[in-house]
Amino acid sequence: MYQALYRKWRPRTFDEVVGQPHITETLKNQVRTGHLSHAYLFIGTRGTGKTTCARILAKAVNCENPQDGNPCCECRFCRGIDEGSLMDVVELDAASNNGVDNVRQLRDEAVFSPATAHRRVYIIDEVHMLSGSAFNALLKILEEPPAHLLFILATTELNKVPATILSRCQRHSFKRLDTASITGRLEYVAAQENLNLTADAAALLAGLSEGGMRDALSMLDQCSGRETIDTETVYSALGLAGRRETGTLLHNIAEHDAAAAVTRFSALWQAGKDPAALLGELSALLRDILMCAVAPKGGQALCSGSYDEQLLQSFRGVFPIPTLIADIDCIQSALAALKTGQARTVCELCLITLCEPGLGDSLPMLRARVAALEERLEHGAAEEKPAKKPAPERPAEPHPQAEPHPQVEPRPEPEPEPPPWDDAPPFDWEPPPEPTFSAPQPEHFAPPVREENPTEATANIPAASGGGIWETLRARAADAFPIGLSAILNDPAQVGAVMQGDTLQLSVATPFARNMLDRPDVTAKLGALAAEITGTPVRVQVAERGAETPTGAPAQTADADNRLDALSKFSIVQFRD
């Protein structure tokens, strides 16, 4: 009986597995050293070798003559596992055995020792399909497994496996196979099967498999009825339009020729091409063009491999990036709408929308139209600049779509009319003399003396020896001190000063002013400014008016005498000399 190629050429040892060395080497070392886990979880997309590696591991742990971590494939256990007749190795499909009763039955059988093999192995494929109760039943046996038991779980959707299961398994992630690995394996299988497979057809099948070896071998098996398997054979066997037809269709879209695109699709429809496959090819081609546009240097490595570099380069710069994104989104929406039926109508509407972007109302298409308008405006602005300012050697030609602007001569400026008062009769008038400004002397700005307070007036009059030191000092204080301190120093009602010898005595009116001025940093700066004015060192003292004067003599006032007379009326108060 004929056996499918993907089953006939399934790897039997770890060394035959293609494209997963990071997993096969680890499993070989664990088998060789005996450091095996009780539960493994294999993760990856379809056709990457999860179930194959699970069967090889089951053979390796039970093999009577292991060879460097690989099973010998000759002993009774290896042959029994390959044939499916060994009762100690059980393979379950969780998609059809996902109930809690199935897992409970498995759990009850797992506690028994193996009948003939060394270890009892359970391979559960698509484990994410188990129900919540089934996972809970499986969790118990995973927590405390017998020494002879080995679980190998496989899944394509890791997010659906509970964290309690994940934490008890040793995880291995299978990656998608690259195009070169699949191409080499296809050529090897074709040579063994006496199939005339061309290199272009092998690369095309590898690109269409999307990283899955099983899909590539299945498509090769589908094309094996021809004497020579080339690209045209692959397109015809798989119902694809072909690179040439897809490229021509995309050229019609680039030229906005909706009639030619619909006519070509009608011919492909009559030839039996699958509409979904046609849209998929068109989407893959646009995606490869997008990758080349986004990453010019490494875009070829990001391409699917279904289209050659020459075809991709022919569309270089034809589609802006926003247009590519909008077209791919439109095709994906059409592929989703194919499930509702009327495939021909859906494909025709999709092609018409791609040829006439103004008909689309999706958000990506609106963005593409806005981007096209912005680019057109920028392009028009860039071309108008040389038309306004032509080069002296060769005047720039106007834009072909725009009318040339007429040369407008500058209009002469009118002479100013004389003002109406020029006709008025003259009259005798001479302008006043211009004022002359001279630097004011400091004594001109002496603060006014308030006669109502003789003490304060006396304090504000500088000593004859000091001249206008205080007034000059206040003028400089405006720049040397903050605005709050300079306002206090320049207020005659707040501060007065007398120069006695080398001491500048400040008399302040309020305790607040004294607290602001009677500080070491303020008095030191005032002394430094006074020293710059006089040319000699100056010491600054601050006192409130009515308190002890800087010289030490008490300031006698009428208020003080009145207060002393009032206190003398009390017998308890005594005055001492």
C-alpha cells in the first residue's frame, strides 16, 4: 500500500530531524547521561517536528542498544514503537479525548509498572484542547509521578495551557524551518523517490510551506504525478495563479486599470484557480514588496521566497508604503469575506477597490490617500520654487500641468504728498532750547526732613565729614541687594544714616527693618560699598530709633520722661543713681 511521503520520510532518530538542533542535541545529552525529566512540553507551529521528536524520545528511553543518545531502531522496543504495537507507549489526541474521564482513566493506568518496556510513556498531542477538569486531573499525576512514568505533551497554543501544568514540565520551543533547510530536505526526498524536481520548484514549495516540513512534503507528494516537477507544475497542481499571472495582475493594479484586472481574474476563474489562493498570492507579493521597501538592505531575507528578486525589483518605488499597507488590509478583509460565499463577487470588488483607491473607505486606505495628497503637495511646492527664482544661466521651465505665471513689473511708488500744514501762513515761533542733562549730584537727592520728628530729621542729615556717602550708597544698593532690601534702604521713612568717623550708623524705624538689615551679610556688603565710596574701611551699625544710639548715649525723649514720671507714683518702684 502506498504511504504518504511525510509519513514515509518521518525522521527516526534525532540526527535525521532537520532545523531543530537546539532541541535534538539537548534531548540526546539527557538520554546519554540519564538526566531525564518526568514531563516534557513541546511547543511550536504545525509540521515542525513536535510529535516526531516525542516518538524518538520514547524510543530512546526504552532502546536496548542506544547509540550516542539516538535509538537504534532495530531492537524490539524501537520496532514496536514505530509500528504502534508497544502497549507501554500510548499516544493520545487531546482534541478527541479531552474529557475528564479520559484523563482519569489515563491516571489510573499510569501507576502500574510497564509490561515489557523500561518506562511507560504517554504522548498527548494538542494538549491545549483538554478541558479545565481534565487539566486538574492531569495535574495530580504530574505532581507526584512514579519513577517509571514519562509524559510528553505537545501543543501549538501555549497560551491555553494552565500555568500549573507549565511549571511542572520541561519546555522546548520548536522554531519554523527556514527555506534552505526545507529545500535541501525536499531535494533529498525527491532523489530517493526518483522524482525530477527542479531547484526553482523546490524553493517554491519551501516558500509555500511557511516553515512546516510536513506541508512541504505533502505538496511535493501532490506534484509527484508529473515527470518533471517545475514551477508551472507546482502552480497547476496547487491551483495557484503563478508568479507571472500575479505579477501581471499587480501591474494592472499599479496602472489603475480596473478593466484589465477584472478581465484577467475572469480568465483565471475560468481556468479553475482558487479565488482565496489568488488573493493569498497577491497579498504575499505585496507583503514582500513592503518588506523590501521598509528594509532595503535586509528585505530579501525577510521575504517569503515565493517570488524571485527580479519580480520584486520591478515594483520598487511603484507603491508608497501607506498604499502597500492599505492594499494588504483590503485583501485580508476580502479573504475574511470569502467565508460568507460569493467568492467571485468578493474578489472582483477587491480588485476594483485596489485599482481605484478612492472607492475604499477603510482607515488604512484613507491614510494612504492623505499621504498621497501630502506627497503631491510637497512635490508641487518643490517644483514651484525654481519657477519663481530661475537660475541666471538657464531659466527653469514651469510645471507642465500649471499655467506659466505672467511677469508682473513692479509698480512705481507714488511720491509722498506734502502735508496740509505746509500751505499754512508762517508764524513766529522758536523751538525751546533743548534741555541739557547732567549727572545729578548725590546731595541733590537728600531725603526730605520731616519736621514733626526732630530726632528722625537729625538722623537723616549726613555728617559734614561724610558728605553724600549715604545717598550714593543707596543708589548703588539698588543693584547690589534684592528688591526687598533695596526698597527698605531707599525709603527715608524706614532708614536714616549718620557717618561718624569710620562708622556708618543706620537708624531704622521698625523692628522688621532692623531684622532685615542687622545681619552680618547685609552689614558687610554695606560696609564694602561704603569703603568703595570713601576709600577707607567703614564699619556699619544698625539700631532702632529711640533705643541706644551707636555711640552708647541714651536717646531721651518726652515719651520716655512721661513713662518714668508715671512709674514714680508707685511706692514699690525705686530709682537708683
